[in-house]
Amino acid sequence: MVVKILLLIVFFSIMIGVGFYSRKKAQNVNDYVLGGRSVGPWISAFAFGTSYFSSVVFIGYAGQFGWKYGLSSTWIGIGNAFIGSLLAWLVLGRRTRIMTQALDARTMPEYFGKRYDSKSLRIVGSVIAFVFLVPYTAGVYNGLSRLFGMAFDVDYHICIIVMAILTGVYVVVGGYMATALNDFIQGIIMLIGICAVIGAVLSGKGGFLAALKDLSNIPVESAVTTGPLQGSQGLFASFFGPDPLNLLGVVVLTSLGTWGLPQMVHKFYAIKDEKSIKTGTIVSTFFAIVVAGGCYFLGGFGRLFGDEPGIVLENGAIAYDNVVPTMLSTLPDILIGIVVVLVFSASMSTLSSLVLTSSSTLTLDLIKPFKKEMKDKTQLRLMQIFVVVFIALSVVIAFNPPTFIAQLMGVSWGALAGAFLAPFMYGLYSKKVTKAAVWASYIVGVGFTLANIFASQAGHPIIASPINAGALTMLAGLVIVPIVSLVTPKPDQEKINELFKCYDRTVIVHNTTSLEEEVADK
């Protein structure tokens, strides 16, 4: 216990210290929200990765989907790495940095407002972002508190309050640079921690091959699938698992979803230069392979712990959020301490990103449009106040959360990415996207998510799984936006052409970066 407490004290001290160290770099709105658009490659990459993966993934998703799909759940981590990280950087990174700087946009709703010349889109976008980021934040608290309770036998509510206070302090004081620097430190902890945990858990089951053999002997029951694979043995240790179609839905939601989440795309706004984009692409992909792949790979062995108390309830239901904590409870104290710091790192990095995104969008997109003469210092103070408000709201929800963490994340990601992904991405590449198409994406993303929630409460969900529902809204937006753009009034082409000149601007680079000058001379 002493070792675990000491590790946490050191961790907390570093986080708060970084917050106060970054205070001088958060004296105006641009620095507080974007770090002055001067964040280097490694910090940008780790900020992206640590904001992506939190206790929701490590505790909620790894436990639930590892139990349902076995080792094939590792595909989720692979999808996160190559679709959610690599492709996101390649498709969105450079263009987002250029376009948002040309528009002087600091948040995703501000981008919508300026890109599509609509104050209403900006305001409604800020409301959507705030409302649906709150349950995601509550899910992060929920996941961490379960692990914390296992390690220290501390009341769930106390864990939530302590975490909220710590996150609030360093975000209020240090802004984006504090979160980015802490993300870098937390990312290193996550990389080392996940490797140590996987090795220790498998060692406790006789090693990888022995654990794989035991997993292959578990039959597939009807609770997993009602299809032709029901009753088969070996599927939990197989390549595609017992239910590949539903697994695909999880891969789509958790991978493609990052392209439309405000707190994720926000990382591209702050990138310093070309080198940062190239290095960041490689580093963030490697980070995702290790952390996400490792989390789901570990969760895939969850069924080997099915006879431990707390997983299978008296009524036969599975407490998915207890799967990973139960797996970890068998580790030595020093490793449990490392795991707690690992999940704390993952969670606090995501939380800080979420609260900063929410507070900035409320201030810049909901209040400032009605008070154009608002001073820079007033905006900064408002953001800091909203950080506290947002944390308080998410704590209230975390005190009485839904049954499973994954439900919170599925609802949030489905609504946010369903509403924002298509108009954001298409807006970076196409001059033909219309204002009406953005409204259509908002309506479908939020409307379908809410309709499915209400239908589920009535006992007749449109789509039973919130994960699959979220994946469907994202894909629907990608189809709806171009179709609506074809049949609605086109935007002012003169303004659009002027805006897209930002991509054609000539820049001078060194020969170590480009050989174009030599080719031109010949």
C-alpha cells in the first residue's frame, strides 16, 4: 500500500508542477487554447494518442469486447492505430492546420461557423459539443474509479472527486501547454505500463501459450452470438472471433470516430510545422499499436478469469467493467501501483483534453458571438470558469452512471462524430459542401442518437447496440452530406475560392525537405 501511495503522490506532484510551469504560456486566449500553434512533433503525437485512449478503453472497452470476442478484439486496437491514428493524420492533419489558421478558427464549431459562413452553425455546434462531451467525461471517471477502488478499497465517489480536482487545477492554471506536456509524460507511462501488465497477467496463467490453450477450450454460448458459430470451441482464440460483424461495428466507431471528435481534431490546430506532422503521424501510430493493441489483447484473455468473484453476477449477467480490474487484482502490489498510475495517466490526459475543448467552445462559440467586444482576458477567465463547471457536471453524471462504461462512450462518440465528421472532413477538401448539408449532418447525428436512446428506454431500441448505432450515424453522415450538397443552393464561389487559396500559397523550404528547386533548375 505504501508503494502504491508513493507512486500516486509522485504522479500527482508532477502533473500539478507541469500545470504551474506552463502558466506563463497561457496568458492569452490563443496560447491557452492552442499553445500558440507551436506544439512540436512528439508532444503533438502523444497528446493525440493519450486523448484517444483513456480508462474507457482500458477498463470498459477492453473488458467488454475482450469478453465478447476473445483475442479477435485485438482488431479494434489495430483499427484504432491505422484508421483512427495513421489515416487521421494523413487525411486531416496538414489540411486542418492550414485551413484553421487561414480561418483563424480555434475550435471545431468556430471552424463550421467561418467555413460555412453561418453564426447559427457555430452556436448549435458548440451546444452539441458541450452536451455530448459530458457523458464521455463521466465514463472516464467511472472507469478510473472502479480500478482505484480495487487497488485502494476507497469509496467510488471519493475517487471521482479527487480526480476532478486534480484535473481542474492543472487545466485551469496551464491551459493547452499544460495538458500537452502532461500528455507526453503520461504517454510514456502508458507505453511502459501496458507492456509490463500484459507480461505479468499472462505469466500468472502459465505464459502465453498456456493461456491461449485454455482460452481455446471455452465454448461460445448464446449470449455471445445466436448465429451458426454458437457452441463452437476455439473461437475466442481465433483470428476473427465468434461475432465478426458486430466486431466490425466496434472497429468503425472507435477508429473512424476520432475524425469527428472536437478534442481529437483540436490537436491538429496546434501543430508547429511540417516536420511535426510527419513525425507525429509515425509516433502516434506506433503509440496506438502498443497501447490500444495491448489493451484489447489483454482484454481478450478476460474469460480465463470468469470464475473469479465479481465478474459473473448472481443473475448470470456479466459485469464487464469488473473484468479488467479483476484480472489486475491478482498482480503484485508494485505492478498494481504501476497499473493505477497507467490508467490515471490515460484518464487525466483525456479528461484535460475534454474539459479544455468544452470550456473553449462555450466561451468562443456560444458567448463571444453575442459579445464581440469581449476582452481577451475576460475570455480567458470565462474559459477557466467553464472548466470548473464542466468538471462539476460530469462528476454529477459519474455519480449515477449507466450500467456499462461502453454505453456512455457509444452515445457520445455516435452523436459527436455523426454530426461533425462528414462536414468537417469534406469541408477541408471540397468547395461544393453547402450550409444545408452541415445542418443535415447535425440533425442526423444528434437526432438518430437521441431517438435510439428514447426508444431503448421504452424497451424497443432502433439498434440494440449503442456501438453499432454510433457507427451507423458516422457512415450515414458521409453519405448524406454530399447528397444534400448536390440538391441545395451552392455557397458563394468567390469566397470559397479565396479561402481555398490557403492551400496554394507558395512557401520556401530547405533542400533537406524538398528537391523541387533542383528539378526546376534542370
